[in-house]
Amino acid sequence: MRVKKMSALVLVVAAAGLSLTACGSSDGSKASANTSPSTSASSAASSSTGASGSTTGGTSTGGQSSTSGSSSSGSSSSGKGGGTTTQAQSSTSGSKCTTDHLSYSVTASGVKDEIVVNMKNTGSRTCSMHGFPGVQLVGPDGLGDTGPDAARSDATPSTVTVGPGEETRFLLHFSPDTSGSGKKYTRLSVTPPNETVSQIANLNDLTITVSATSGSVPDVVVDPVGYHVGSGK
């Protein structure tokens, strides 16, 4: 009887343990079940955040970068446009002086063996020049009767702006012939700086007589445009 009672007691205890285990397992499952949605929600949120972060980091930031780039490009383009506008205004108000819109006259400079060549803007717009003109001596018999080309001096050129009806000037220096066998020239063939077409300027009552055979030193030397006489340009 005692053995049976002990056995029965053991069975009751075992059953109770199983019951407790079942209850614990049930609670655990519930806890797990309760935790799982939260974890899933967290995972989903994390995934959503990651996706959002990816969207923000990729599309939005890239868009800003692109927009910024476009804006920068636009700004640059605007800058270029401004430069173009300025350049257009500059070319309108101070385009290069051309042969067609210049006339020439020659006067004495007051210095021996030196003359002043005046260049008048006959056009309707302001123009500018920079550099040395091309000058060749021309004899009384026409363009076929030409003398030496003028060499450039060591003077530094500057940009000269000439309004309609205004003049700029340059100096022409020459070494006169002393042998008595030199050649006399009565005109100049003048080409404005950065131009290729020349025009004749008459020396009028002035003449230039240089050696018929040029030596090692140039007989004629030209200065850059921009020689000032009084308040002139």
C-alpha cells in the first residue's frame, strides 16, 4: 500500500510538473508571440528607415547635388552670359579700328627727323587699337615705288580708344641720307595694328629721304599708336 501511495504521489507530482511546464510554455509562447510583432515592427521600421535613408541619401541628396550642379552650371552659364554680354557691349563700344574707318594726316613733330602720323576715326562707333602700325615708305611714282618697311621701336604698346571724329597718333623716326644719293619718299603706306589692309597717307610738304641701300641699322622706325599731343589721344 505504501508503495502504491508513493507511486501515486510521484505520479501526482509529475503531473503537476507537467502542468506547470505546459503553463510556462504557453506563457512563453504568448510572450514570444507578443514580442514577435514588436520585433517584426522594429524590423519593418528599420527596413523602412533604411529604405527612407536610402531614398534620402540617394535620390534626395543626388537631386540636390544635381540641382546644385545645375544651379552652379546655371550660375556659370549666367557668368558666361554676363561675360558674353560684357564682351558684346565692349565690342559695340570699342571694336577694333579698321582701315575702312580711318583717315590719315601727317604733321611735323617739332623734333628733327621725326614726324607725327594722325589716325582719325571716321566711323560712327568708338573703336580701339593696340600695338604697332605697319608703315612702308612710298615714292612719288606710286605703289610700285616703295622703300623700306619701318622697324618697330622698343616702346611698350598700350590700348587706345578713339571715339567718332577723334584721333590717335604715332611717331615715325628716320635716319636721313647724308651721302647725297638717297631716295626721296613723299607718301606712307599705313596698316593699322592687327589689320592687313593698308592705306596711303600723303606727306604733303614733308619728305623723307633715306639711304638707297639700308645698312645694319634700320633707316625708319615706328612707335606704337597712342602718342599724345597736348590733350589729344
